[in-house]
Amino acid sequence: MSDAIEFLEQLGRDAHLRHASRAEIGQALARSHIDPSVQAAILGENQQQLEALLGADTNVCCMIFVPEDEDDVPPEEEFVSNRRIAA
């Protein structure tokens, strides 16, 4: 699985691979140690099959709450967040 994740990371990072033809991506996959069924899912752009093969959870939610203004934080919360805790 880590080989497939590393390949997908490289695919997103490398400008040449990101805009490569299907044949070029197929050649890069052939040089990798990725399971043939995972290779087929990548080449076929089959997200559901790839998720199933890699055991990925498709229901992921990421949220970040940022206060609109620093004045919105009550004083006691500021104190707790700035307090140094000895180990």
C-alpha cells in the first residue's frame, strides 16, 4: 500500500507526471512495485476501486475553526492556552 501512496504523491508532486499521457503513467507504474490491480485502478482513474483496494475510508471530514477576532476569546481561555505546564 505504501508504494501506491508514494506513487500517488509523486504523481501530484512531479509536474511532468501530473501532465503525462496515460502511456507515460503506465510506464511509470510498470517500473514500480505496485500490485497490478492497484495499477489498473490508477490508470483507469477508478477512485472507488482504488479506495477499496487500499482500504481507504471515503468519508473524511477536516475542519479548522479560526476565531474571527482575537477579542472573541474569553480571558480565562487565553490564560489556559498560554500557561506553561511543567513536565
